[in-house]
Amino acid sequence: MTALLELRNVTKRFGGLVAVNGLSFSLARGEIAGLLGPNGSGKTTALNMISGLLLPNGGEIDLAGQAIGGLPADRIAHRGVARTFQLVRALPSLSVGENVLAALAFRRHPLWGPAAEPEIERLLASVGLGGRARQSAASLTYIDLKRMELARALAADPTLLLLDEWLAGLNPTELRDGIDLILSLRDRGMTVLLVEHVMDAVRALCDRCVVMNTGSLIAEGPTEDVLRHPEVVRAYLGDLHA
């Protein structure tokens, strides 16, 4: 498969702290891959550079063969990158449908007003919120807030979806539903890079994983091989378990 996303020697510094240090990996079209590592390893910083929330200090980021590293977030979004966040960023004073409408209004080919209503309903139905467009966003449960956030990300019509701990905090039934939902996105041709600590989900979703620790790449490859890698075991559990 051809690469959709490529990072080459990407670095991010915050003063004297090197949060991401020469990170390189690629993501194939139609793939679900995991970006793993203990807390503070640089995973979210990497997502923030891919999506344009942070500017890299060095290296290159390409999407479908075109450089996107350093572009503003809106231009990267218009090229087909969407993301979710660790903390759901809802607009609680609006309805569920209006939250999705806000995303539709700012995508590359915006939709607004009555013309957007069928698309809002389609997006909500695709994440399990069909028929709930008029419900207050403030009244949603945790899993349904995450579903709404995913609908907003999908409103951008992305080719690459970045999920930052989207499955965190779900009970076992919700987790199974979330896994099935992400698999359905791949079935529709989407490419997904997910940051995740729920290893059952990682095993169910990801054929391949990239693992970071203290800003650097420490392992990459098939999921089961990577999770047994001594450096990965050491990063998560300490030297006694490696």
C-alpha cells in the first residue's frame, strides 16, 4: 500500500525540553495504526504537529506526497486531516446537531442552513446518534459526547483521522461499540492513527504500532511483536519486567 502520511526526523522543542526527537514513521492508506507510549512520551505533541496545532522545529511531514509540516491547522484540515482530543471539546450551549453544523461550516466545501441538515443526520447516524440532532449537547453521556466529537471530526470529510485516546474511560460494552465504530471507518476507506492506552483496543484495531518514549521512537512493527519488545516492556513496566 502507498503511504498517506510520512514523518521524517520530526522534532519539537519547548525551551530546553525536547518533546519529540527526530521522529520518523509512515502510515499506509486504509491502515489503522497505533501511536503508543507511556504518559509524557510525546504522542499528543506528535499529533499536534501533524494536525497543525504546533509547528515542528525540524523535520518533514508529508500527506499524500505533499508537505504539510508547519502549515496552519485550517489548511491542514482542508487537505484531509481531522482529529479528536483527549478532553472532548463540545459546545455545550448548542444542540448536538449544531455542534456538527459548526464543523460542516468550516470544512473545505462548507455546508450551512437547510442544505446541511441531511448531512448532519447522516453523520450522527454513522456514529450511533441518529435522530438526536435536537438534543442538548450538555445532556449527553460521556460515550455520546465522544460520538458527537467523532461526528464533528468526520464532518471535515477526512482521509486521515487522528484519535487521541478516544476510547479512554469507556465501560466494556461501550469499548466494544467504539472498536466496531472505528473498524467501520476503515471499511469506508479512512486511514486512522490512534493514540491509545487500552491494549485490548489496540490489539483489536491495529495491525501495526509505533511506540515512543521520552520523545523518541523505540519500536515499530506488527502489534504483537511490538508489545513484546523489551524496550516497550521496559518503557511501560520498568527494568524488572524487561
